[in-house]
Amino acid sequence: MFTLNFAFKNIISRKSSLVIILFIAFSIAVLVMANAVFDGTKSGIEKTFSQNFTGDIVIRPKAQFPMSLFGDETPVTGDLSELPQLIPYSDIYSYVSESEYVKQAVPQITGQAALRFGDSNYAAYFFGVDGENYAQLMPGIQILQGRPYSSNEDAMMLSKEMLQKINDAYNVSLQVGDQIQLAGFTGSSYTLRAATLSAVYEYAVHNDLQDKIVLINPSVLRPLIGLNSTEIDASLFTQDNSGLLENLDEGGIDDLFGDCEDFESDDFFADGDFDQDAPQAQEAAAQTVEEPEQVSEETIWNYIVCSVAPGVPARFAIRKFNREFAKREWPVQAVD
């Protein structure tokens, strides 16, 4: 106690020591405030993207390359390659969509194609989703004109910013109800399709990356990216496929999703609360092996985008899903 009193008197007796203490205290306060601001910004960005197009959880095939909702993040050269599919899709979707941890689940196909205006092409990422369900899943999407397309319409939706860029670049005046020609390139050939613009929307918070996204009916997208046959060779759906198409440009995707974490740890289940369902899981796995899924257009999907139920942490649901996927020997994983 004497030592502390002596040290305190020594400090306050010298102005230089007091200045140093105040400087240190001020620096610590600034660091605390900066960390709080950065944490709040990060949380806000994550929430913004999860409500716009990433959802809370994405179910995707296991792959040997970095893979986001935009496809293969690894730069590719040479021939175009296929994006892995969810197998067995029907079983996976049923399990995920019926889970108590999931509020809503929407399957998605990702492809790269182009909107065609005369002899010019506007390259974009195409998300093949059900328009009505996807609009419900993503509260950050605000419909400005028109309405989300239904599952039986050959239609698409564009963001307000993308529509403005197209109108300015190609001297056109696209409006809801107009038909737009689309071009898909597979190998040395290309496919032409047409889709009606059913809605124009905007994101709650704008990001340049979102200007490259076209929402389209999967039945229109499949032919564009070479998935239009109902008798598709199952060899296309092995886990050795190395990616989608070449990146549209440099920038954006790696920076945005570079810190995405995959949660597959079993540590969360040390209490063994999940093991009580092991017999049912083993039976389901056996049935999956004995009765392989029939490959058809309706079962070809790259992802399932999910929103979690109220009060359910996304990481908790991700760990639950990955534990179950491993038990059933499904070559898929849940990521944030």
C-alpha cells in the first residue's frame, strides 16, 4: 500500500507524467470507440447482404475450389466448366425446408449469360430462382414497378441501377412488360432465349456488385447454360467439376466473400443433443444409397438459400445441418 501511495504521489507531482496518463487513456478510449464503430459497420453490411441476396445460410455442394453464390471464385482459363449440383437434391431440400431452424428456403441456379441488344451483349450473373418466393425471402429487395414473376412465366427482374445502365449504354428505354433477348454461351456454341421484364426493383443499400445480378425463372436459365435436357448425364454432377465460367471482371467478389466462414466443427455438440436422432439418420442414409435420385431439370440446383427462423443463430443451424449432412453422407455443406 505504501508503494502504491508513493507511486501515485510521484505521478501527480509531475505534470509530464499526468500528460502521459491522459494520452494513454485517450488512446484507449479512441480504440474502444473505433472497434465499436467497425463492429457495427460489419454487422450492418452482413445484414444488408443477407437480406438482399445471400440469405442467412447457403447450402452448397462440396467442391475443391472457392465457391460463392456467383460460382467458382478461382480464375479460370480455357474451356468453360460445370458448376457442381446438389445431390440428392429432393432429400436435401425436404430436410432443410422442413427444419425448425429455417423460416424459408429457396433453391437457386447460378449462371453467366448476357442480355442481347442488337449486336451488343451486356454480361451478367443470372440467379435462377422462383420470383415470388425469392422476393419474400429477401426483405431488402423493394419492388418499384411490376411484380415478381410466377413459376410458370418466362420472365426476369432487373434492379433499377442495372436498368438505367442498360438504357444509357444501348440507347434503349426498357420498361416492365418488354421482352429481352438473352444469349448463353456453352463451349463453341450459344443459345438464344427471350424473357419478359416483369419487375424493376432496388436494394435497400446499393452496392456495385448487385448491378451484375439478374433474377430469372430457372426454366429460362437452364437452356442458356446447357441444362435443358431431361436426360442429363449424371457424370456432369461429380464433385470434380472445377467451376462455372470465367469471371466477368476483376473485382468485388473475392473481397466481399473472402472472409466467409464454413462451420463444420462438432465442438458445439459436445452435449450429444444431436446423437439421439442417429438411427433415423442412418436409415435415411441407407435409403439414399439404395434409391439414387432420378436426375431431371427439376432436381438440378446449385444452392439452397435460407433464412433462419426467429431467434435461431445462423451458426447454430449451420453446425446442425453439417452434422446431419455428414451422417447421411450427402456431399453438401452449409455455410454462412
